[in-house]
Amino acid sequence: MSPEKAQAYWKENISMIIKLLVVWFVVSFGCGILFINELNAIEISGVKLGYWFAQQGAIYVFVILIFVYVKVMTGIDEKYGVHE
């Protein structure tokens, strides 16, 4: 792989990781701590949404982020010819 292509690969890789980390931060810290009062105004099946995000929702989002990472990273690897 040429140095230019390797640099483009890592730039795209790091960009994707940063985007996923922002989503992770917003869900875990934002929904679980910062916006909990606003989210607690909404109830679903008798459970306050802020509490649900802090206890359950963040875990679901983290698992979804893992699958998104795998899918996007597979596409990036194939694009640059470094897939298995």
C-alpha cells in the first residue's frame, strides 16, 4: 500500500472512530447524567426515560455501536484492499 493510500485509510478509520465515540459520549454521559432531568419528564411504561437510559439504554446503544463499527470498518478495509 502506498503511503498516501495508507494515510487516507487511517484518516478515514480515525474519523469513523471519533464519530462513534461522540455518539457513545452523548448517550452515556449526556443522556445518563446531563439531560436526565429533561428525559425524566418522559415516561414509557411507568419508567422515566432518563433512568432507563442510565440503566439499560446506554448498554443497548453500546452493543449497536459495536455492530456499526464492524460493518463500517469492513467497508473501509475492502475499499483500501486490506480486508481478510
